[in-house]
Amino acid sequence: MAAIRTTTTFARGGIRATTRCVLALLLAASGAAIAGDGDPDPTFSGDGKALFAWPTTYSGMDVLQVSTRAVAVLGDGSVVTVGAFDTAGGSDGFDACGVAKFAPSGALDVAFGLGGWQLVHLDAQPFNDDCVGILPVPGNGMFVIAAKESMARPFEVLGVVKLRPDGSLDTSFGSAGKVLISSQPLGANAGVRFNGAVRAPDGKLVVYGYCTDCGHGSFEDFMAVRINANGSVDTGFGNAGWVSFGRTDATDHYLPEVATALAIDTQGRIVIGGHREDYDDQDDRGIPMLVRLLPNGELDTGFNGAGFRDVDLLGSYNVPAIAIDPHNDGILVAANINPTSGVTPGTLVFRVRRDGSLDANFGDSGLVVLQYEDGTAITALAVRQDRRIVASGWIDPTGADTRNFFAARMHFTGALDDTFDGNGINRYTFSAGSADVQVATAMTLSGERPLIAGLLTPPGPLPDAYTLGVLRLQSDAIFRDGLDP
């Protein structure tokens, strides 16, 4: 179903900006926009927006929910997304991973799976599988990273499923297309949760999340595991393929530390982003933190002298996304304000230099504030080869349980890029019936074009429809030479 083009453009100076911690937001006020840059790409689905309404029933059961967890671009330009698929016949957890595929043109690829979509599960039948990510592989296939959930430790068992371009299982991989990683060296009582996955340039997969009781007390600790392209655990990484990171505070209390993002720099070092909480802080503030590992999984003590650092922004934040500056391996970090009474949701973006120091020359005294109207949140970051930074997420225009896709673009200095829609920011809406809660949850770059995916639902606590929305934006990098780099 094609969406009606309903992009809303912010007029320069015509959007209300708020502040946080006395930080000023300076909007770029000069320079002419390149025509179309930041607008939906009309070569994708006719208006830049592709929709897929998930089925409302499956195998005789009502479909309760389908999320949008990750998006990837295959070698031929096809777009694939993955999210948790839940039916009334499941238990308290999700049933399987729902994968949808679009052709490079933005049309649903009806030759894929069940007519453009496919269920992926780790057992013979869908049961208690959550979704972690989807990653491209050579030959236009894909890896679906999933986790089998249970109430008992280890809580989740990691699985990798390899699909062919048509959605069928690639039986040359693992056991009939699937690999389950049921053992780990973190201890018999360890509990693990997986949050995401990244494909390294050498084809290996790095899956990250957090663990409890894995050698650093009972609170959550950063965790990562590296998997070879054939599905085996890379035992040359960390402790038999696994790494956990935890520590105590000055009073010898273990700290809760949850990993929510990961990126790999040009030297193969792994940067894990997340937040920690103060054991003695009554407000349980979330403080952004980064850990950098050497390619072999050891802590990189060249980063802040310890391999990790906290960035206390004098508030409570979570870290939904990090990205690497390809020029100098600087680390871009998005920190969303944790919702509290009387605080307008918003995001701070900052940059940490490769040595672990905060870059005070970025933005305004080291920070860029993205906080507009009745609230914004960033869910994904990317850095182009020309060092310009793209952020995507959602914006709440009215505070009345209505949200839209949101994107911003910054120069490497942190200044908003006014060649992107005239002022560096834009809102995007889909025409999808009553589904006016439209939240972008994942992004990647197709060449240099942002490709943003998310979930469209009606308002209310138990919406009765779930629609996948995929947005592709035009890019001035394409206009310069006429080619998609």
C-alpha cells in the first residue's frame, strides 16, 4: 500500500526549541538548501515511504504485536527489517521474528517468504523467540539474530538464522540454517539479555547486551559475544568468545551497567555504549558510559586510561545509539532524557575523542541539543563518509499521544546542517489510517541516503493494528555526482 506524501517541513526559526541544563540550541541561519536534500526519495515507493500492514491473524490466532527492531540494506539494494512477532497463542514472551522485505524500488518483494514477509524462529515451531537484529551477508542473503527466552537462567539463549534472498533457510549454514549458542563461560548462574547486533567489516557478528551474576556482582554488566561467519563462536575474542565488563564504585558497591549500543571503529576496536546507575543515588540516575575493547576483546587502556568512561550530564539519560566518525575514530553518542514528571523528552548528542576525552569543540560547549515541541527522542545515529552526522527518531508535535518520524543532520562540528531541508531538521508523516503514533526505531545508510524504519500504530495502550513504515531520504551526496556511492 503506497503512502500519500505528507512531509511536514519546519520553517527556519518556526519551531519551538527548549533547553536542558542551561544549554543553548543554536539553529543554523545561513546557506541555501540544495533542492530536495532531506526530503523523501520519490524513487522509493513513489513518495519515499513504503508501508506494510502486518497480518492480523496467523495460524488461526490473533496477531497481538509486531515491532520494528532493525533495518538493513542488502547488496542488491533490497531493504529488510526485523521485529518481534507475537500472537494470542504464545506465552508471556514473543513467538518469533517477523522479517519483511522490500525491493530496491520500495515495492514489497512478494517473492520473499509468505508474500513479502517471513517468520523466523529457533525451534521447529514459533515459541518464545525475541529479535535482536538483521544483518546482510554476501549474495543478498541475511542473518537474523534472535534469542530464545525463558524465565530461568540464563534467561536467553542466542541464535543465528541464515536466510536466502527468497526467505528460505540457507541449509548450508549450521544445522539446517540455524545455530544455537547455548553455552557461555560467564558462570552457571549467569543471566544474559541481548540488545543488538553489528556486522564487522571482516564478516564476523558482534552481539551485545548485558548479563547478571557473571563475575561482577548481581547487577547488570556490559556483555558482548563475537560469532564467526559460519556461526561458530570466535574463541579468539575475550573469554572463549565472550566479554563482560563490570566494576564497583568508590564505596565498593557494584554498579548496574546496561549496554544498549555498539559500533566498530576503523581499527577494529569495539565501542560499547550504554548507561550506569548510581547505587547510592536515590534518583537512580542513568549516566551515559562507553567501554572500548581491542579487537581481541581486551579492555583498551588507551581509551581514557582505563578502557571506559562516564559522561555525567547532570540528569538521567539512556543511550540508544552511538556511531563512529570515520575520519578520526571519534565516537558520537546520543543520550535521551529519561522521562520524568515535568521534563520534556529530548536528546543530547556529544562526541568523545578517540583518546576518551570529551570534545568540548563539538556543538555548544560539547553538546548538541535536539529537543523540540512536546518532545523528541533519537533512536539511531549514522556518520557519512564526509563526516556529516544523521540522527533519526520521533517527535511529539502536540503532546496528545501522536508522534511522527524525525530526522536531523549535523556537520562534523555539531552545527545543524542547513542544506538538509533548510535548517537541519525535518518531520515526516505517513498516511496509514488511524495509525498516527509513528515512531522511527532503526536506521541505516543506503549509500549516503538515510533509510529509516519504524512502527505505526493507533493511539492507546493496546492498539489493534501494526504497520511497518520505511522511509528513504534523498541525499546531496548523490546529487553531486549522480551516483549512489
